[in-house]
Amino acid sequence: MFWKHGLVLIVGIMTFFLASPALAVDWTHPLSFSNAELSRRDFSGQSLQAAEFSNANMELANFANADLRGAVMSASVMTQANLHGADLTNAMVDQVNLTKADLSDAIFKEALLLRAIFTDVNINGADFTDAILDKAQIKELCAKASGVNSQTGVETRDSLGC
């Protein structure tokens, strides 16, 4: 009989700690901004590793020099966003509208960029080493590729295989 009451007590305590907003920790997704309105937000220089930004509106947002390694930005709007010098290594940037975004000196090593829109983007010095892009995207980006990434020392044209 004691074990039954003890189990109820333990379950009750665990429920309290897990339900308490001040004590709850989401270990799988430490930062989640999915489905959020983030236009014009300033994330510059912040550590946002593995953060989730899926289906978010990040038009005109500032991510300059942010650490976005492993971030998920799938199906988001990032028109005119500033990603200058941001590290998006291993990030998922698929189906993202990057029209007129500043991607200069950004690092997209091993990033997933399928179906992303790159209309009128600045990619001077961006590093796309081992990024996953389709042939049409590569052709579009090679037409404007120039510069060398200040962090990796890799030429943009070489990283795209132009």
C-alpha cells in the first residue's frame, strides 16, 4: 500500500516541476520562434545555435554576426534580412524567401538551402561549402558570386563550384 501512495507522491512532484514555467526546460529546442512575427527584430551577434524559426516572418530582421549553427528556418520569410557574417553551418534554410537579403560574408557550410529564393541577394564573400542547393540555384548564385569569406578564407565561387 505504501508503494502506491509513494508513487502518487512522486508523480505529483514530477508533474509540478514539469508544469511550472519557471522550472520547465525544453532540452530538445532551447529557443523556438516558430510561427512568430519577428520582422525588424535585432538578433545581431546573438548565439542562436539550434534555434527554431520555422514559418516565421523575419522580414528586415538583423542577424548580422549571429551564431545560427544548426538553426531551422524552414518555410520562413526573410526578405531584406541582414545575415552579414552570420554562421549558418548545418542550418536548414529550405523554402525560405531571401529576396534582397544581405548574405555577405555569411557561412552556409553543409546548410540545406533547397527551394530558397535568392532574388537580388548580396552573396559577396559568402561560403556555401558542401551546402545543398539545386542546379538552378547554383546557376543563379554563380552569376553574382564574388569575394572571399573573412572567417573561412574560402572564395564564394569555389564554394558554389562555379
